[in-house]
Amino acid sequence: MKTEIIDEVRQNSGWFIALGIFMILLGIAAIVEPFIATIAVARVLSWVFLFAGIIRTIHAVQSRQQRGFWAKLLIGILYIITGILLLSNVLGATLSLTIAFGWVILAQGIFEVIAAFQARPEPNWGWMLFSGIIAIILGILILYQWPFNAVWLLGVFTGVSFLFSGAWMIAIPWAISHRLSRI
């Protein structure tokens, strides 16, 4: 890795490792209780839509003298309505968010693979590559299985994705600290 990246990871290695451990624990919890994890993900994202809509609407009202006021206002209202609809129908939210989440995990995997190849040939770059490949596979499986197993797939795949993301978040700072200790 470039010297600046190595210095940044080394300075923040405790945070990387703590976040990695947290991601692994969340992953285990999601795999053990996939239904609860699926509902939790649906609920959190539903609230995000609602709060984003409120913020966008407030921003639109505050900038009502600028061009695009009505478009900003309508987008904010659309977000609010989406958040309310998702919160009022957990099963519908689960189905809708499962397909959206499948695309997000697929995109995450693609970006992790790209990042891994950019980090190559540094130690343990393969962990990031492996995590990206797993995320791509999980994203495809989510999209393929939708809507039949949406209630448990979202929780299980989120858990597996968290596990592998946590693993590379621990592996990279560990490799850098071991590499620097040899110098």
C-alpha cells in the first residue's frame, strides 16, 4: 500500500479492529436470528427513508426562493410517504428492501473487488478480494431467490456479508502491523 494509506491504517488500527470485531458479532447475531435481522434491517431502512424525507422537505422549504423548490419538496414528500408505507407494512418493506438490498450487496462486492485489485500486492489484499467476491455471490443469490425466501435471506446474507467485511477489517491492520514490526 502507499505510505499514506499504511500510516492512516496504522494510526487508526484500533478503530479498524474494533469495527471488524463489531461487524463479526453483528454477522453472527444476524445468522443466528435471520428473521429478526431481516425485520431489523427493514425497520432501520424504513426509518432512514422517513428521516431523509423530513430533512429533504425542511431543506426544500428553507430554500424555497431557489430554483427547483417544487422538485425538492416533492422528492422530500415522496421519501416521507415511502418511509411511512414501509413502516406500516413490515412484510412489504421486507420484500421491497430485499430486492434493493440485493443490488446494494452486489454493488458493494464489485467495489470491494476493485479496491482489492488497487491494493494488490500488499499483504492480505486477498481478504478484501474474497470479501468482494462473496458479496457479489450473495447479491446475486438475493436477487435470484426473491421474493420466495426474502424473510430469512436478507438476515442471513447480511450476517455473512458482515462476517467477511469484519474479517478483512481485522486482517489488513494486523498485516500492516506485522509487516512494520519486521522492518
